Amino acid sequence: KSGGTLAITGRFAAEAGPPALRFMQEWVKAVNEAGGVNVRSLGRRLPIELIVYDDESNFDKGVELYEKLAAVDKVDVFIGPFSSPMTLRVSTVAERLNIPMIAVEANDRAIYGRGFRWLVGVLELGFWWSQHYFDMIKASNDQGLTRYRTVAVIAEDLPHTMDVASGAIFYARAAGLEPLLSGLEVHPFPTRDYSATIAKLRTLNPDIVFLALWGGSDVAFLKQAAELGLRPREMHVRFIGAPVLEGVGERVAEGLTGDTYMASKLLEARQKTIYQRMGVDAYDYPWTSIRYAALEAWVNAIEKTGTLDRARLMETLRDPQVEFPAHFGTLRWNWGYRQAGQVLGGFGTQKPFVAQYQ
């Protein structure tokens, strides 16, 4: 039995919401139809039960619900909530109660720099989010296909978006680009009026505008940029998926680049079955690829450990030699990684891909 919360409603629901819940429910059906999970200490396979509550994108409610999952539902493992800010808060429940938690859409340095012993996550650090993108820009410039020289990075003041923005500036400089706006322009979360920033950008005329914004804010920026005539050579968003396309429309979205965790050629058979049953295009729900990795890691960890004992299960998850097959390659957890004076541990190896609307 595992349990977690999800932003089915509230400010984070635009990127999670009911589709993510349905995906998890279909995953449970698919695993149980295949026989469930093999627990060697019991000498048999067990069906999976997954309990998911709506945290309403509210941090305090999330903490309350994870405490309920432990005390009332008595789950064996926690599956993390949606978003880094929520995970930062609720993971304290896992640490206090000694219950393993597998974090999902969470990759802040703040999460993995606390020395927690009962937490692992499937994603690489948010600081590395844009590495592939700026590697691609550098290769394009080196080949003479483009002549990009400047970039403007716009962020919101949440840990996740600030991590992504900081990494974007680092990798932009490594690619030979000059960051404008004194390196970074930060807005409070959520922001819906970007007209003053857009006016500055029209004057500076950057080659690339990189948006480290949350869902909804990026839509507001893109629509206002189109209305006010901001036309950089390249516009890049932190997250690319159905909510952005539906929010801005095809005309504004055309040519937009962004990051996604979805690549159809990497889908496993079980993933394909789930999307077919849901009747959706996998690219419309790119976050579910992270959910899939976390849920599969839960099953693989139990089967490798051979028991539902929480402490032994966490020993498996904390073993730096343990690797699990994953649709994106190999999932393993990093421990003792040093960055910016911090020692980080427990983050994974799933990295976003670069995509474009055409």
C-alpha cells in the first residue's frame, strides 16, 4: 500500500490535475493485471493499493494529509506530491515518521541538501534543467546555423524556478551567450502582468528569452509578448505541454521551444497501454512520465528488497550501487554530491528533453 497527495485542484493543478490522478489509477490497474508485485519474504505476489488525496495545492493541507496516510491509512511507502515547493514541506513528515518517500516532480537543491534519510527522488537537480538546451544552442552556433549572442532569463521567486533560472544563466554563459537584465529578472509568484519587463526586453532585443515561470505565468507572459510585439529569435519555456498550447493558441505557440519529460520513442509497453486506455496523446501529459518512473521505482525497490519492511526498503533506496531500469535509461540515486557549498543526496537521474511546437 502506498499513498500520496496530488494537486488535483488549486494553483498547481494546471500542470497536474485530474489527468495525473487518472494516470496513476490506470497504472495500478496495469500492474495488478500483470500479477502485482513479487514479495519474496512472503513467497507470493501482492496486488497494489494506491491512495491519493487532493492537497488543493495547499502546503499545510499536504502535511496534514501525509500524516493521515501514515496514521489512518498505514501505507508502506509515500509517493511524493506534485511540485518542488509541496515536496519540500511534506517530506518532513516522511523524515519524522521514518516512512520511505519517493519524490516525483521535485528537484530543488533545497530538498536534497537537508541530509534527509527517508527521501529519494527520480529527477536530476533543477539547476541542470536547461543543460541540453544550451548545449544545443552552442552546437547550432558552432555550426554556423545560428548567431545567438544574448539571452534574457525571467524567473518567479519559487525555489524550483529559481534553481532552473540559475542553471540557465550558468549554461548560457558556458555556451558563450551574454545574460542581459543584470543576469536575471525575478518576479513574485504568481505574476500576471509582465508589460514593464516586456518593454525592457523590446529595448534590449535579446536573441533568446528564457522563461523560468510556473504554469499560467508563462501563458500570461507569452500572450502579452505577442500583443506588445516582443519577437526574439527564440522563446523558451521551462515546461512545454498541452496547458501552454491551449493557453496561448497555435499562432503564438508556433516555433516555441521548451522542456518536457516525454519522448514517444522511449515509452515502455505499460506506459503505452495506459495512454491508450486514457485516450490521450502522451505529449499532452509530459509530467506523467515522471510519475511513471516514480511508481515503477516503488515496485522495483520492493522486488529487489524482497520485503515490505520500511527500514530495509530504505536501505535499498539509499544504496549508491543500486540501479533500476527506467524508460529514460537507468535510474539511480546520487549521494554525497557537492555543489555551491552544499552536500546533496537522494536526487535521481531523469532529465528533461528539448521540444518545439511546429
